[in-house]
Amino acid sequence: MPLKVAVQMDHVATLSIAGDTTFALSLEAQKRGHELFHYTPDRLSLRDGRATARVEPMTLKDVEGDHYALGEARKVDLAEMDVVLLRQDPPFDMNYITTTHILERIHPATLVVNDPAWVRNSPEKIFVTEFPDLMPDTLITKDPQEVAAFRREFGDIIVKPLYGNGGAGIFHLLEADRNLAALLEMFGQMFREPYIVQRYLKEVRGGDKRIILIDGEPVGAINRVPAEHDSRSNMHVGGRAEKTELTEREREICARIGPALRERGFILVGIDVIGDYLTEINVTSPTGVREVKKFGGADIAALFWDAVEAKRAG
């Protein structure tokens, strides 16, 4: 049976569709005959306990530069939808958190993917700390003395914003680097939250693997190799995608975290693994679906809708 699917997203006009997971998921929904509606988070409202949005009917084409058409906007009660995809990009700030509170009013009668309450309660760089034995040595703090002591213990470190995304604000500091104090001063002016500090993993030069899980089971992966003069592997800052397979260690990591993902209602998750270590569990707007398929892997968008349709039918 066709579903009414609203997609809460950054505006469709801004997408670079070649590597965009939201586009891939929406295109597969359209292929299956589901009815798509588009809205941005600023069109979401709550009044008298009703979550509403000004939505536009959306049709898609897999043609860069001519990839969408939107119909006339109208206000709808989101409880009338069968599915809402929570897909706007972070930052994971109070605006993002507020949208999860509003969408919580309609879930699970309307299936919100991923579960908005658990998205709110599972920030990617904090959720992962529930599995300390799978992680590199990690510190979350704003205390400069703690950061300095951590660097004395481990030498090279990574410092990054706790709620950042896309590789923004990630710094690799060598043991002898004299910029730590200045960096922490700058972070203190930019962020009210603590920072995350991790032992530098030299294995990142060989790649930062993105593994996609559907309902807690691994279904595909892509390796992202940083550019020669960058410590970040994110593709929009110069990282290179390459085909990969899962190692036994990575399958062990997926098996360990799978039950927690299912308990939280996370249908689509992307985890990051460097060497033998889990570094992030991405639940807000995970990416990588199109890259996996491009390199001959699974059609994850199809697997995603198989899972969503099964949950709606159940």
C-alpha cells in the first residue's frame, strides 16, 4: 500500500545528489509508489498538541541540476502522514533538539525515522561512549588542565567540537605542537559545550570506514581516505572514497552495538571505524548510501524501505 512520506530536510534545492543519502532514500520511496512531501525544519510548528508543517508535494529525477519539482505548499497535520524522515543535517543544536520534541508528539503512530526521542538522547559522540572498550581513549571536557594531561599521556591527539559534523573544527595536534592553549581559547569562545579529545589513530591514513546498518545489522561499507595534507576523511573536504569489505573486528563491533540500535528504534545508522576502533555512531542524518551502491555494494535505500514498510505493516 502506498505510504504518505514527509521528509524533514535541508531544502531539496541545496542537495548535491550524486552522494546524497536523503535523495537516495526519497528516490526509492518514489519508485515504490509512495507519496513524497518536502518541508524544511523552519516550517514545523506545534499548537494545541498538534505537530504541523507547511509541506510541498515533491517529485524527483536522478538528474544533477534538474533533480526535483515541488508543488504548492499547504499546511498539514503531520499525524496524517504514515512516515516522517528526520533528515536535516546537523549541527545538533537546540534547534535540532526542539524538532525532536515536536516530532515526538506524532511518533510512533506516524513512524518517525529515526525515533526522535532516541535521536535526541543519543548524540553521536556521546552515544559511542557507552562502548568504551570499542573506542580509542577519549576525553570529554572543557577543562584545559585535563586536556593537557591527556596529551601528556598519549602524545598526538585529536580535538573536535562535541556537536560538530562533516569534519568541521577537527584538529590534529602533535605532541610538541604549541598551539593547544590557543586552540582551547578559541574553542571556549565558539562553543558553550565541552569538547571531545581523542588519542590520535595513525591508522586513519589508511582510511576512516563508514559502515551502514539497517535495524542493527551491517549492510554495506565504504572506506574514506583523507587527502595527503589533511587528517579528515570527509569527502566534501577532499577525502577519497574506495571500495572495502568488513573485517572480523568490524563485524564484532556491529554485533556489539546492534542490540542497542534496535532498542532505540534506529532503522538507519552510520558508524565510523578507524583501524580497530569505533569513533562515532551517527543517528541524526547518516550518509554513505549512494557511495556504497556506486562501488557495487548493496542497494541500501531499498533495504531501508523494506524495513520501514515492515514496521508500518506490523
